[in-house]
Amino acid sequence: MKAALISLGSTSSKWTAEAMRKYFDQVDELDIREIEVSLGSKNYGVFYKGEHLEEYDCIFGKGSFRYSALLRSITSILYDKCYMPIEQDSFSVVHDKLLTHLVLQKHDIPMPTTYLSATVNAAKAILKKVNYPIIMKFPQGTQGKGVMVADSYAGASSVLDALQSLKQPFIIQEYIETDGVDIRAIVVKGKVIAAMERKAETGEKRSNIHQGGSGEKVELDTQTKKITIETAKVLGADICAVDILSSHKGPLIIEANLSPGLQGITKATNMDIADKIAKALYLKTKEFIENKKSTKANQILEEVGIKTSKDEVKQVITNLDLRGNRLLLPEIITNITQFGEKEEVVLKAKKDHLYIKTFNIEK
Ligand SMILES: Nc1ncnc2c1ncn2[C@@H]1O[C@H](COP(=O)(O)OP(=O)(O)O)[C@@H](O)[C@H]1O
Ligand SMILES: [Mg+2]
């Protein structure tokens, strides 16, 4: 099987590609800056260094919010052709904290109280009624850089004026007191595979490792695990990181990340996270190929008027084809049985009868 990792070539991406090489026959590392999407002509599609992108069984696209439109476009075009762990909407939604909160709200996933307003006056009205401190953040900031803490209405109001002059959208959020600690969990294929607590540096409220925070392995309680897994699911990501604040109201989700750094969490948990991601990509790709094969077989059967259901035995009436004295079975049989090249099978034969079964299957 052949896979591509589209990324900016960070250390985490290199680790992931390296781990993928243990499972896939070929892994190409593609620089996202060399990718182009062309629409509107017969020759539409995804291009790499000016040429049509090769066919892959699996494509894992990573990149910061600057690349979310491109990653979304690549996914939209190739999603049915190969396994891609992130759904197209996910790139737009996860790279914007406001859109993320809107999706989480729809699924009743708990989060800090969050406000959005259209004008400075409306924002000031919100700032008058909230308790302090308060958080103000850019929907698209990362690594803690777009997060501001204001201790009073006066402070918040001056931050607001600065934000207004930058003409940047922002959200106002209830400050959750956690003593500068947040939880970063990695979800892979519907499971929390690793989690760490990050503690902000003294005097700092943002616990991002990039802001000097330090990580320590943590076991999540059942409720936190449940909403973390649910978050990844509703955001359409088979692989992602989820940031959580533990409050007296229970766990609250603050954001998800489709391209999380692996160094911090690998060190904190002493686990090979890249390997777990690579293995999941491999298993999901295998599943994708098998589903595609059986869908194709079912389509052919339906076209020739044979109804299909998953475990039903299908009957095909055909003339036998002998090459020399060897029996050649029709392609449709290969598609239905999903027998692969060199697969070990048991043949049971007597006059007028032939039965073929994969070897090693009990029953
Ligand atoms: N509502 C909040 N209450 C308390 N701390 C917060 C809140 N939102 C963010 N933080 C702190 O700021 C850090 C960065 O915020 P986050 O929303 O995850 O943005 P980023 O994309 O920059 O990581 C968090 O890890 C957390 O320590
Ligand atoms: Mg974060």
C-alpha cells in the first residue's frame, strides 16, 4: 500500500512519515507549499510540483490554519479515492475556534461560556456583564499566541480597542480557573491513546508547551474520555488532539487540533505516539480498500440483477474457462470473495463440485 503525508515537514511530520514506513510499502512526504488545486477544467484536480498527484491508498494532510482551504480542497477532490483521516469540513471547522464551538454546541459537548459579537459596542456590553478575569481569543490563533487574559473591565476594554484596530474577529470566553493547567489528549480511531496535563509557567495562564508549559502524563476519567472521543467524532477527525480544561463544572473542551506537535506528548507519556498514528492509518486504509472492493462487487452484482446483502452467498451462472487444463474463474468471483494474490486457500473438489475457502478461517 502506498501513502502520502502532506505537511510542512515539521519534526512531528517526519516522525509520522518514518513510522508509516513500518506499515506501508511506500510513503511519500509531500511539501504542502508545492501543492496546487485546479478547478473548472477537464484537467481539474490536485497537482504536486505542477504534475497531477499520483494515486495513493492513503493521504494524511497536515498544516496550520493558513492551509485549511487547501487541505479542504484536496480532501474534497480525493476523499472517495483513498483513505483520508480528516473529513473536508473538519479543516475549516477545527482551524476556527468559533466554528468548533458551534459544532460542539450542536452535540451538547460542554465548553466554557463563549460570546461572539458583531460590533465593539455589543462586545463592551458583554464585557460589562461578565465576571473577571476573562479570556479573549482570535478564532484562528494557535500555540497560545492568540489568547489574551483580562483581569478587569478596564483591561478588557482596552484589549478590545486594540483588537478593533486590527480588524480581527475574536471571541470572548469565560475564564476557567485551573491553576494554569490544561489537558491535551490525542484521539486516534475513536480512542484516547495518550493524554498529558500541561502546566503554564509561573505567572503565565496559557499552558501551551510553546509558551513554556510543561507536560506530564495523565489518565483521563470516564466523563473526560467520553467527551474527548465525542469531540473528535463530531469534528470528523480520525486523528486529532483535543484541549480540555477540568473545571468544577466537569471537563470543558476549548479546542481541537488536526496537526498536533508530537514531541511534548511523546516525552511526557513516554509512548510512541507517531507509531500509534501510523498503525491506525494503515488499518483504516486496509479497511477502506476492502470496503471499496466489496462495494464494487456489489455494484456489479446489482447491475446484473443479483441482489446483495453482506453475508449472503451470491450465485453466478457462467461458462467455465479452461487455460490448458487449468480453471480460470471470472473476475466477479475475485471481487465477491476478495481472494488476494497468493492467498492460501483450501480447495474441496469432487466430480461436478468445487468449493474454495480461505485457509485458517475457523467454521
Ligand atoms: N477559557 C479559558 N479559561 C482558562 N484558560 C484558558 C481558556 N482558554 C484558553 N486557556 C489557556 O490558554 C491556552 C491556549 O488556549 P487555546 O484555546 O487552546 O488556544 P491555542 O490554539 O492558542 O492553543 C490553553 O491551553 C489554556 O491554558
Ligand atoms: Mg490549544
